[in-house]
Amino acid sequence: MARFHLKDSDEFYLALSEQPKRFDADSPVTNVFFDDTNGQVFTVRSGGVTGVTVNGMDESRCTSFRMEDRGPIISIKFSPDLKILAIQRNLDNQNATVEFVNFKDLAPTNIEYTHSCKWKNAKILGFVWPKINEIAFITDHGIELLQVLPEKKILKSLKNTSFSCAWFAWCSQSNIVLLAGNNGVLLQPFSLNNSTIAKLQKLELDSSKPVLERDVFILRLCDATWCAVFRHGHSATVTAPGPTEVWLMPIMGPNGFHFTHVLKTGLVGRFAVNVVDDLVVVHHQSSQTSQLFDIMEESKPENNIVIHIPVVTGESMKPALVGDNFCPMYSDTWVVFQPDYIIDARLGCLWRVNLVPSGLAHSVPKDEISKIVAVLLRRTHGKETIYKMLNQLVTDAGTYLVELTKAFDEINGVYRKWADLEMARNTAGQGVEPSQAPHNFKVLISQPDMCTHVLQHHSEDKYLVQSIDEDRDKIESFAERSEIMPSLPSDITQSMSNDSDINQESNSQSHKDVVATPSLTSFAISPAASSSSATNEQATLMKYVLMNRNKNTEHTEKEEQHPIDAFLQGLAPTLKSFSPYLQHLAKGQIFQVIHNLELQQLTENLTSLPSTPIILSSPSPSSPSVPVVTAYLASLCRRALVVQPAAAEVTVRALVTRGAPARLRAALRRGALGDARPLACALLSLGHLDPAAAQLALDMLWRLKGYEEVVEVLLSWHEPVAALGAARQAGAAGALAPRKLLAAAHAHATQRRCPTAFTAVYHALQARNERTRGAPHFLKSEQCETYVEYYKQITADQ
């Protein structure tokens, strides 16, 4: 099977800390203890007489001191604020007792006191610190929760509960202790929060398969607390046991976590478990590999059980250096603690296990690329690796376009869930508490992020868009730039027969200038749009042009209407009756269906595509796949996400510059790209490459009621007649400054060496002056003297 290899990626997806924390190695005179609550290693030399050293990854929490040797130490731990040290010793002839020493600035204050368990003949299995100044004794009789008062050198009982316990497991991240009873058949969790002991739902196991202490862990994973149990397979012969499974049973967490997750390792032997960035890491000693499991991946539960396989093939962790030499990996002297600590007591090293995100994409089967993207979306530092993967997929889109489309779907799906959750939180009466939400969005890639980090980097890649080799597109583009209206009917020409030859020529040429302008299609209006008071021949001509343009367009469409067009028009009334939200969903789903069929057709006819595409602008190599920008646009529609300005601009620019205007028009027509002023501006900037893009921009601005912008654009194009028609339709013709109109008309006449448009505009302004002021002359404040002289000049020449 073809595989995807991320360039410049690490071969390993797990690594130990670059600089391990060193401590005195275990020896006959040195004992090593680890406190997983504070992440500290205690090295006790000669019972503490020659020194006790406390080391951790945080240098500010390291210290050393001396104490008296009062017997063998079983456990030694600091309180969370490092102000109280608790010590448990192995004293057979005394009651179960724990010693306490007050500290200040990580130094002992020589204030010592002890406390004995309330139950006589009870054995203290261990102790834990749920919070500052609170300690819990775990005994074979139950749990005793105490408050420590260091100033008074006493302990006050807060709560206690009885339970026959053989051993226990502790999770410092959630303050949950798990007691094992009935020889490991019954597991009873307790919560030690809020200065009380709360009994949680018990976990009953198969009575024929009791569990051992070494096979049970409490994990904090995906904002929930789990009981992890190694289930070793059984077979007919003892010498060939079956593969081991890791069962994750929920103890406490959000509402979304109520299934038991089974992790299939497919291996036998000795195992250990870590949790790294919400991934379950299962270490296997004999094969010297580590497997990653993601319980957040989409899986269908059966009988309340969800089966998981490793995210990627099991690999060894990156070799670690101790000094200048490589240390043995997966050694027998390794001890694993939660959540991500590994200790080698013989070497005297403390590491933390780190995830290397790029290693997950080092070598991936082609059909699992989207799965790796989904896994990285749930990792804290997965965004940069996702960007690298997407950039490489876009570059090689000819091979990986289908996988790239699925990756887009994963990214946009996560963003959609986040958007829905945020909307629910901000909607009155639908608040969602973070603790109740099963989704933890560690990586969000918005549309601006996608454009900035991926799409814009590949503006020159040949697979960014696909040129569609259809003669129809070329014909349509030329037709849009050179449409010619039919000649005037006899009733109009008869009404103008008494005019001077100059005016007739001016009006006729002005008619041609207007209809040849692609911007005019935005302003095909009803007869009511023209001013009823315009009595001169120029106003009559402009009225006819605007009316006849609309009628001619409608007549042509009726004659050449395709059956598909008729079908879609029949659906339009029903779609219009929907609410805006349902309309958006309908447009997105329709676009998705058409995109999928288009992808199928292009895949089936891959070899039949012509080698030389017909384009409107610069040449673009023929692409054997669906355009990348179209795939991203389709993914947004499938997830019912509104296309934001950044993505819309990148899409428009790519489609126009790569000679795919038909796809642009299809995206706008199908509603994939909504009306927006930034998008209209982007289309206008591309008008020199595709005149239809400029026309689409004007249409969009007109629908957005940007009448002033439309008029200004037409004036900047030196199209005064079209600008005047647009202003009249918007009811703002009277507000147009005559100097601005005449300047555009003068530039039009100079460029085309034909003054007829200037004459038409000049006469229209004179008619307006006559209506508003009773005289055709321009005011001195309007500063039109230059154009009056120009008018006199061109009329005198003729």
C-alpha cells in the first residue's frame, strides 16, 4: 500500500526529556522514593543521617536536608505547598504512625510531631495529600481523612470510611483513590475532594479473573478519570498466553464518557502505561516498543464497549542520552509513574515522556492520512505538523487530492463542533458548562489560518485549481466582453427623426457604448426606473437601452433554456420559502452532491482530459484532479460553515488567475460563496483578467445595496452613461456631481476618440438643470467651465 512520508519529520513519535533529572542511584546505603503528586524523587542516604535530597523537573522545588534515622522508611512525601513533610516508617512493634516535619523555605524548622491511625491493629498501606494541609491515611480497614494544623502540631479528623482493602491506587490529578477488595475482584473508588470522602460507583470484575496491583492504574484522560486494567489473554497452554488488552473503565467525568474502552495491543509480556497529551501510551518491554491509543477517535460502541487499535504502528522511543552515551531503553530497572514519568533508579535518572507530533506522520498509509490529521487536531502541539502535512498534500495534490479533501473535512468538522458549542454557550437558556462538554478542542484551524499557512503558500502550484477545458467557457467569456444590442425599433427612431444629425449620431454611438460595457447587466431595470420627466432624446435613448437590455436577456434565456435550468428554477420557490438557516443548509448540501459527482466523473475520465487547456489569462498546467480550492470550499459547505472573506478571496483569486472562471460562477450561483463587500472588492481587482469577475462584483455590490460604490466603480472605469443609469435606478441621480460625471465622460471620449458619450451625458445634465433650476446652464461653483468649452468645441467641429 502507498504510504505518505512527511518531509523533515522525526522518525520517532515519543521521546524522553532531553536533559534527565539526575539523582543518586539506588544502592545498599541509598533508598529512592518517588512522589507522583509533586513529581519529586527522594534519595535517602543512611536513613537520612547523611542527607536527604529532593529532586524534580522544577529546579525551584529541589532541596536537601538531614534527619535522624528512626527506622526503615516506607514512604516520604511533601504536602503540595512543600511546607509539611510526611514520613511513614516500617515499625513492627508500634502502632501505625506517620511522622510530620514542618518546613519553611524548603528547610526543616525542627518542629516534629506524629499521628497514629484511629483503628487499632490497622496497617497503613500508604498516605496521600488531597490538598494543602489535608492528608488521607489508606489502611487495610478503610480511609481516614485528616486536617493538618502545623502551628499546633496536631491533626484533626475530618472524615473516615470503612472498607476492607488489600491495596490501593491513587490519582493526584483528580484526587480519586481506588481500593481493592475481595482479593482484587471488587474495585471501589472514592473521591477525596471538598474535605470529604465520597463513595463512587464500584467496578465489579469477573470473579474468575481477579486483578493484581501491578495491573491496575488510575488515569486522568480527556478530562475524565479512568480505571485502567491489564487483561491478559488465556489460552489452552500456559506457555502460549493470548494477547493482552487494556480496559479503560470510566470512574468520573463529563456526560459523554460512559463507555468502556478496550485497547487491543496484540502483544504478550510485561507492560506499563503512561498518558501523554490525552494519548494512552502502552510500553511493551520485550519488543521495546510503545503503542499509542486515542480514545477520542470515532468508533461505534457495541454493548457499551468501544474497541481501539493503535493509532500508528508501535515503534520504540527515541534513544536517550545520559551524558555522552546512549542509555538502555525499556530497561528492567525502569519504573513508570503517572501521568508521564519514567525513573531508572539504577542510573539515577528521571524523565518525562514527550510526544513528537511530526513522528506520527513520518510514514503513514495513504488511506490513514485523514485519521492522523484528526489525531493531531486533538493534540496540544499538533497544529504545526498539520500545516506541514497540508502543505505537502497540496504540493502533491495530483496524488493525494482525495486524502486532502478528507483532511479538510476533519479540520472543518472540529471547527463546526466548536462553533456550535460556542453558540450554545452564548444562547440564552442553552448554557453548557465546560465540565459537561465531552469535546476538548486543543487545535482549531480557522479559514484565515488555512489561507495564511497553507493556501497562500501555493499560489503558483499547478494543482491549486484545475483548468476546465470547455470551449463553452471561452465562448461565454468573449460574449460577456462583446455583447451587442439589437437596433432600435421603429417607434423610437421615428420619435427621434426630427433631431439634428449630430444628436442622432451621438445617441446611436452612445447606445453602442453603453451596451458594450459589461457593467450594465447589473442595472437591467423596469421602465419605472427611468425618470418620467426626461423629455429629451438622450433620456429616451437611455430608458430604452435599460429596458431593452433586460427584455433581450430574458428572451434569450427562454429560447436557450436547458432542462437542468428549468428543473432548478422549479426548485427555487420552495427554497425561497425556507428560513435563512435552512436555505444555507440546502445550498451547502446541494453543492456537496454536485461536488461529489464532479469528483467521480473527473476520476473516471482521468486519462481523457485534454493536455492543452483553454484559459483566459496566463497558462496553467492541466491538473488531473479536482482543484484544491474547490475541495476546501466544498468541505466548508458540507460542514455548513459560512465562507469567510479570507477563504473567499483566496478561492476567487485562484480560480480567476488559473483560468477557471466557470467554477467561480458556479460557486456563486450555487451559494457556496455568499455576498460580501470584501469578496466584491477581490472580484473587482481581478477584472483585468476576467471581465466577468468585474461584472459579478458589480452584481454583488448591487445586491448588497452598495449603490454609491457601484457608481464610483463605473466612473473609475470611465463609463459615465452606465454610472448615470445606475444612479437613476438607485434614486440618487440628482446627487451626482456634474463635474465628476463630465470628467468621466471626457476621459471616455479621449480614450475612444469618440465624443458621443460625452454629448449624451452633457445633454442629460442640462436636462436635469432645467428641471431643478429652470435653466440648463451650470453654476460657477460646479466648476464645469472646462467641459462646457470642450462641448462647444466638439459641436462646432461637427
